[in-house]
Amino acid sequence: MNKPPFRIEQLDHVVLRVYDVPTMLAFYCDVLGCSVERRQEEIGLVQLRAGQSLIDLVGIDGKLGRHGGAGPATEGHNMDHLCLSIEGYDEAVIAAYLKAHGVPVGDIGIRYGAKGEGPSIYLFDPQGNMVELKGPPMHPAG
């Protein structure tokens, strides 16, 4: 098996599907020391700064949250996806590499992450968990 054409730098962000956004905000901000970085009320997303990374909270009753199906339980998933910030982002090379390894590739686009807006590719692990590979920012966060 050949070596990946990129190197993982860090976890960019994690997205949690939650029943009670205010309670989760209180915990992550007041207890753990995160701060609200950005809100996207129209899709039900609150992004929290966690050091160099983000923790995204998605209400299960919001636009994004409904995509995950039932709320977190035995039959539902709590996490929407995990995102890995990578070096060596070359969309065509990465997509070809993933496809050559039989990895299902999802949406490709420009998305906001811990370092700002930049290119990303969604893919799925062998158990169907969504993973995002995030390239360098086009417009730095802040």
C-alpha cells in the first residue's frame, strides 16, 4: 500500500449533535473554558473555540441536526463527523488516492474550520463515520 500524499497536522474540529444547546454551551464555555466563536442560527450551529481547534454544537432539531436522524441514543449517532487538518492539500490527488483505496468520497467544498475558510473533502471510514480532510485556510479565522 502506498503512502498518503498528505500529513495530518491536528484535529481541526468535532461536531456534536445535542438535545439541549444552552446546557451544552454552559458546560463547554463555563466549565471547560471554551468561547463562542461563531453562530449560524439558520442551520442550528454554534462553533466554540477550544484552543487551536473548534467544538461545534448542532441542535438535533435544527437544519443540520435533522440530517443525522434520531438523536443520540443506541440507534442514533452523537457525532456528525471529525475533521483532520492536513498539509499537502491537493484535491485531485487526494480524491484519486482515496478512490484507489476504495474509500467512499463525499462532498468537496470550501468550509469554515479552526484556521478559517478553506477547502475540504468529506469521506467515510469503514464503519460509515464521516471524516473531513481540511486544507489550509484561504481566509484566516478571527
